[in-house]
Amino acid sequence: MDSKSAAENFIERMGVISQADGQTRISGRILGLLIVEGRPFTLGEMAERLQISKASASTNARLLRTSGVIRLVSHAGDRQDYYELGTDPYRRMMATVGERLANIGAEVLEAEASFPPNDMDTRRRVHQLADFYLRMAERLKDWSDHPENGPAPAPRHNS
Amino acid sequence: MDSKSAAENFIERMGVISQADGQTRISGRILGLLIVEGRPFTLGEMAERLQISKASASTNARLLRTSGVIRLVSHAGDRQDYYELGTDPYRRMMATVGERLANIGAEVLEAEASFPPNDMDTRRRVHQLADFYLRMAERLKDWSDHPENGPAPAPRHNS
DNA sequence: AGTCTCGTTCAGTCAACACTGAACGAACTG
DNA sequence: CAGTTCGTTCAGTGTTGACTGAACGAGACT
């Protein structure tokens, strides 16, 4: 029972975090559920456990799936869709963020090109912004490709 | 005139980006304005130029100021508050994001502690999430402290 | 074919929140 | 001490968008 409330608490926190990050609350709760339980869930199970509609479960699971954070698994002889955590879900999250930043950087570069060539100072300032986004995106990409580097390595655990 | 529309276009894009990032649209537009114009602005000037209320200008400028992206400058003999880009505004943005991630990581660690000790697997999965946030935060901190490292170095310009 | 059980889609609703207008407080000027 | 001009605060409003309920479509089993 204590375990149950700890799980619910964690799931709810994940929802709030997700929402503060610009995502939907439900997608965070689904992710939290899959992390806590550590087993595949059907859309129906999610809906019942999280007290949400099947529509929301479907939509948000699809959303999480497109970014590779969760994956769809199918059991033989079972028509239902099971969702579970993808491989390296957090690296996928980073990669997704990196892609978004790269898109923003490209967009800012576009905007820079629309300024007249003689506005040197303006173009330089705008270019600095684009550079920030692009460098950030590239670093995230590097990191998601080589997660072993970097500070605070995770304590190794034998599965 | 072409320069003007390019500026407005850029400012508007910054607003959309800011909104997509979970910030307010106006804060992005203010930032875009300061980047494009490259000079200090008063709240009244912002309100007029961006066609927003003084209240919004005040609130959003305050918001940007707390993260150090823009700074308040005072001209002698002028009661008005002038806002301009802070020093290394993008590094400050990174640092702010890093702080938020560190807070989330700490929060997840808290949640992990609330699980019963015998739920080894659950605790491990939750811990991996906390680790992700904390490592991300630390890396962002490193980046904001050492901006010279990393791919695609910005072209140096003599101020 | 008929029925049942899935997942998805779409219009409608509801709540969160950005934004505004007006009132207030503060600091300077005459 | 009025009068003025700032910036801030707060209640009210408008809008976006997440979420729901119901209808629909697709397979599967009898």
C-alpha cells in the first residue's frame, strides 16, 4: 500500500514535470507508469490505472512513440497493443530535444538571411543566436551518440 | 522598410519559439527586439513597438531579468528603466535550463527515496531517470562555464 | 455474415494562463 | 505640497489546447 502511494506520487510528479516542460501532463504520467511498473501496458490498462480516457491514452502513447521514448510491442495471439519503455529512452529524449534545437537554429539562420546585407551588426547578433541553438543541438547529438562520456557516470549495475 | 519587415518577422518568430518552449510569447518577442535593435529599450518603447500593454512589458521583462538574459541599466538623469541584453545571454539561458533540470533530478531522487527498499528494480529504474536529469544538468553547467569547448565555435569578433 | 473488441478520430468542453486595463505606489519636479 | 511620470500589482477577460465522449473502422473468432 505504501508502495502503491509512492508509485502514484511518482507518476503524478512526472505528469507535472512533463507539463512544465511543455509536454502534456498525461504523456508524463504514462512515462512514469511505465518506469515504475517496468512492464508493458495496454492502452486499456493505462486508461484504467491513470483514470483517463482511452482517447487520451492512445493519443499520448502515440506521441511518446514517435520520439522513441516508448515502443509498441505485440504479443503473439493477443490483438492488444502493448507499450513499454524503448531502448535508452533518455538518450532518445535528448536526441529529440536536439532535433528541435537544430530546427530552431535553422529557422533563425533563415531569419538572418532576410536581413539586408548592410545591417552587419544586426546580422551578427542574430547569427550568434542561431549559433547558440546549432551548437547546443550538435552537443546534444554528440552526447546522445556517446553517452559514456561526461560527468557523473551512472553506477554500474549487473542486470 | 525591408529591414523593418525582416525585424518584425524575426521578432515574431522569436515569440513563437518562446511559446513553443513553454515560455510566454511576449518574453520571446522582447528578447527578439533587443537582439535585433541592439540597444537598450524602455518599457514604454517596448510596449509601443510590440503593441502590448505596459503591464505585459513590465512582467515579461522582469521574468527575463531574473534569468539574467536581459539586464536593467539606468541612465543618469533619467528615471526610466532601460533593458538591454545581458552579458552572454545564451550562456545564462543554458545555466537556467541546467538549474531547472537539477531541480527535477533532485525531485526524482526524493521520489525514489519514497519507494520501499525491497523494490530494487523500481528504485533502479527511477534512479536512472534521476541520473539522466542530474547528468544533463551538470553537463549544461559545464557548457555554460566553458563555452569555448564544443563543436562549431563562434567566429570571434573584436568588440 | 454477425458480433465483439480493439485503436483511432473528431467535435465539443473545460480549465489554465497569458494578456489587458485600471488603480496604486514611488520618486522626481515645479 | 500639488502635479507628473514612471513601474508594478491585481482582478477580469480572452484564448489556446489538453482532455473527454461518442462514433467509426479494422480485424478476429464463431
